[in-house]
Amino acid sequence: MDWTLEVVIVPVSDIGRAIRFYRDQLGFALDHHTVHGEMDFAQLTPRGSGCSIVIGNLPGQSEMAPGSLRGLQLVVSDAEAAREELLGRGVDCSDISVIDPRDGGTFFGFSDPDGNTWAVQQLKVRAEKPLIPLEARI
């Protein structure tokens, strides 16, 4: 049986600001932004990912304080290029840290406007073997 992680709730204080950050600065695809009565939520997906984030005011989201999520991790094939891309889009990123010179040991980080923290790990193998093959992407 497959067990797939497909959605992570990210607690934010301002849905519009968070959409602009994740869509416009990080380049996540806005899958939907739904407003229904008192509910206001959006789902965004990083390019090439099978897992999305959800932001908004759904009942489960109010259990976490905005900015309280730590250590979400994105994986890229080239940390230096990814960091330069984010810096060019106005995202404040940490310096690149090489914890281990082998593949998987290079990281940098950033925070969203609420203070939720993200790590970006370099796995060069993702350039040759993406988790979701290009031909399978919608």
C-alpha cells in the first residue's frame, strides 16, 4: 500500500499576503483559492512536487499559531541556482551550508512573512531522476 503525503497545512496570518509570497516569490502554483461563507483557504504546489501546502482559516489551521511551523523542507537539484532564483524574487535566504559534501548534504533556508521556516536541500540526483517524471506532470 502506498502512503503519500499530499498536503501540509501552513499557519499564516494573512491569506492574501501568503498567496503572493508562495505564488509570486517562491513560484508555487496556486491550485485554488476558495472562499465559502466564513472559510477562506488556498492550496499551492511547488513545481515538480506531489505535495501541496494549504493556507487559510480552516478549523485545523487555527490550532497552530501563524509562523509556528519549523523545518519544512524543499529539495532541488542545484542549491546555488535555487538560492539565486529566490534572491532575485526578493526572498531573504540564508547562506548555503555544506554539512556533508556528498549528495544531500547541502542546504540553505528562508522564512515566509509569518516566520514559518523552510530548508532547501540539494539532491543533484533529482536533475536526472525527479520524483515525479516530467511526462507524468499535468
